[in-house]
Amino acid sequence: NSTELKDIEFIRSYYYNRLEFVRFSSSVGKFVGYTEFGVKNAEYWNNNPSVLAAMRAQKETYCKHNSEIYYTNVLTKS
């Protein structure tokens, strides 16, 4: 109910055959694997500082920008 970044969580999930195998969550700040393949990918990505920095920046660059647009559109329609 707010456009403030502290109230927003960015989540990117990766699926194969409708099974989530790895996820990045901005509240955790790293990748978490849910299958053997996902754990290996999470370990690889978590050890790459540029990948982690890019994913952590998504909350600011993607979520904040889009939440402001969505809230503006919703509030002007009601």
C-alpha cells in the first residue's frame, strides 16, 4: 500500500517444467536454490559480485519506477 522501497520486495524466480529451481529475493539479498540444479546455480551466482549487485539494484531500478507508475494510474482512476 505504499510506494516506499522499504515496503517493496523484488523476487525473480526461475522455473523448469513448472518447478521452481532457484529464486532471488531482495529481502534475502541472494539466490536460493530449491533443487540440486538450483543450488548449484545459486552458489555460482552468489559468488559473482556483479550478478548480485545487478539483482540487488533491480528493487531500485525496476520496482520503484513501476510502482510509481502503477499507483499513479490506479489513483487517478478511482
